[in-house]
Amino acid sequence: MKSKNKLEEFWKHSSGISKKISTSSFIQEAIKIIVSKYDCADPFYISEQLNIEIQWKNFGKHPLGQTVYYNNSPYIFLNEDIRDTPQCFFTYAHELGHIILQPEITGYQTGRLSHGVCEYQANQFATGLMGLLYVEDNGYGPESYYDLVHQYGSPVDMLD
């Protein structure tokens, strides 16, 4: 069983964020804090540092990912079908976004049935994180959103 201590540490550190700022600003600030703290934008590395366990599951075509809590500890399940594809990065960052932005909310999935504010926020988080990962991996920023899609997948890849 994984400990929540590192995730709790992150929230203690970020709890100074004003609730009066916009959702986009909050998401940008959360990304800035976590990337600064771990000196990395790779969602797999970040979740390892936060002691979040990943499990690959045979879900079929959908969902692409899912976050669940067991004994108050978050677990991320990713679809085995995306294991060796660029899509695993965006999907994993999306699920990590749920944990960081919406702690202990369950019942959301990345896939064909994704919708709502929580999904939009998780997609914003994943897109921002993937933009920074792109810079880490390439030494320069993406010229377009399509550069990110090509390298790390997107919320619309594999949805139909």
C-alpha cells in the first residue's frame, strides 16, 4: 500500500494558492509548483515521487485511463492498449491532473464518455504538463498543439 505523505506534502506546499484566482490560473500554478518541486514534467516520474501506483488493465477499447482510491490512496489504471503509444503520456498526465486538482473525487474516466468540468480541468493540466515535457525532451517549445499530439497523444486520440 502506497503512502499519501508525498501527495499531502504537495498540497501543504500549494495550499497558499488563493481560491479567488481563475481555474486556468490555478491549473497553471499547480503545474508550476509540481514541476518546480520535482524538476521534471514527466507524469510517470512525478507520480512515482508522489507514491501514486500505476496499473495497466485490459479495459478493451475504453476507458483509456481511470483514477481510483483505495484506503484514501490514489491509483491510476491505464488501458493496456495504450502502453507503448504516445497516448499513454497524455492519458497518464490527465489522470494525474484529477489527483492533483480534484483530490479524492472518483468516478471520472478518460475516454469516449469523458465530459464535464473535471475532465476539462484534467485535460488542461495534461496539456500544460505535456508542453513542459516537450521542452524537456526537445530543448525548445512546440510550434503547435499538433506537435504535442504527435509526441504525447491528446484527449481526442483513440476516442472513437
